[in-house]
Amino acid sequence: MNRLMVCLMVFAAVLGKALGADINDHCTKEIDNFLKVPSKLHLAALQQSEHEACWETIGSSNEKLNALVAVVRKGNISAAKYLASNLKHLDGGNLEDALISLGDYSVTRMASFLDFARTGVITDRELADSLTMLSPSMSDEPKTQLKAMKARHKAVSQVLQSNLSKYKVIALAAIDAALDEIKRAPQSD
């Protein structure tokens, strides 16, 4: 009886490892396809896969995460939606990079970005943080910061869909607070 239990445990371990390798290989394939052609079709395939395991593959690889962030910055809605839906799995510098890229995305695709909040893809806090977080390269350039915040403010103001009005209010309040903070900061000559 004990020998049978040991055999079953070994078999289960080997099977689990094999299935894990299959999932990882499948995820890698789906991720690579998505990063090459970030479309709705590839996003659906990626989300139908072992979603958590596939995100783990991206979230644990700076190379893959940076590739995703770059595609988001270029304004790709599928990549932005996938990144936004996985913000809760990020922290530290990776979270900061993701939020910055979503803020950059929002400038040209504000209605779809606000819709992420309306549909629960991101929280109100993630909405505000994305819109107010700027690239560290701007940290010593208040004029550039003001210009970036004003561009985001303008983009929010131009959204006309009534179903996004609640999120426009949240976005404008966050941006206005950031503008005030930038204006109050000591200016270097």
C-alpha cells in the first residue's frame, strides 16, 4: 500500500511538472505573438490561456514587460488594456513604468483610457496615478511637466461621451492637483 502511494505521488509530481512546462511553453508562444502583433485576436488568445501563469511570465521578465510598456506608449489599445488589467500584479519600478506608459497612452486615446476605469479594468486610484505620473526624465524640468499635464488636461476635456463624465471629473481633479503641485514647486533658474 505504501509503495502504491509513493508511486502515485511520484506520478503526480511528474505530471504536474509536465503540465506546468506545457502551460509555460504555451504562454511564451501566446505572449510572443501578442508582443509582435498586439491585436484583439492575440489578446483574446492570451487571456484564454492560463491568464495568471501567462501574466507571471511577463511580470517576471523585464524584457517582456518593457516590450509591453513600449507598445502601450505607442497607443495600442489591446496592449494598454492587457497592461491595465494586470497593474495589481506589479509593484515598485515596474508599476511606476506601467503607470507612466498608461499616462502616455492616455494622451492620444483618452476616451478608451477613461473607459478602462468605467468598466473596472482599472481603479479610480490607478486612473489618477496614471494621469499624474510622469517620466523621471522630467523630474528637473517643471516647464516640461506643466506641458505634459496640460496636454492630458486638454485630452480629458475633449472627451464627449456622457458615460465617461464621472471619470472625467476624477481625471481632471487629479491633473489639476498635479498642476498646482508643479506650480508650487521651487523653480530652478
